[in-house]
Amino acid sequence: NADGVFLLRAVHAARGIIEDFEIIDVNPSGARLLRADRAALVGRRLSADLVGEAVLARYIEAATTHQTVSEELRVSRRRFASGWLYHQAVPTADG
């Protein structure tokens, strides 16, 4: 099984503060993980019930501090095709 890979774009609020992330691309494994088609995911924001508030906060922290997030967490089987998720977020130059 290939890893699910999501390419995210930081969404900035007033004063440049990151408030969310938009999916700009996803591989087939990532789409299967969320039980969705790629076309249905591209353009969606993470806060749109794709991840919980804690994960979103960790990604914002990672992008703000330029630190990688790497952890395993229990996730809802209603949202994901698995009950556990190992995720890693690696910030790029634009967050």
C-alpha cells in the first residue's frame, strides 16, 4: 500500500496568520484514505471536517515554526478508511 500524500497550501487570515490549509493535490492512496475522489478533495480545506481541531493546530504550529510533525493518532473510522493514522507534515517555504 502506498502512502497517502496531500499537498497543502496555507490559508492566511489577517496579519498573515495561518488559519487553515487547502488541499491542492492528493495521490490516489490519500483519496482512498478519506474515501473520496481526488476531484472531490482538491480545493477543500482541512477544517471542513477532514481533520480534527488538534491536528489542524499541529499543522499550523508546524508551518509557523518550520518544524516537522510526525505522530500516530487514533482517528474516526467514519472519516478515514483506518482507525489509526501515522501522519507527517513537512513545511515548505510558503508554509
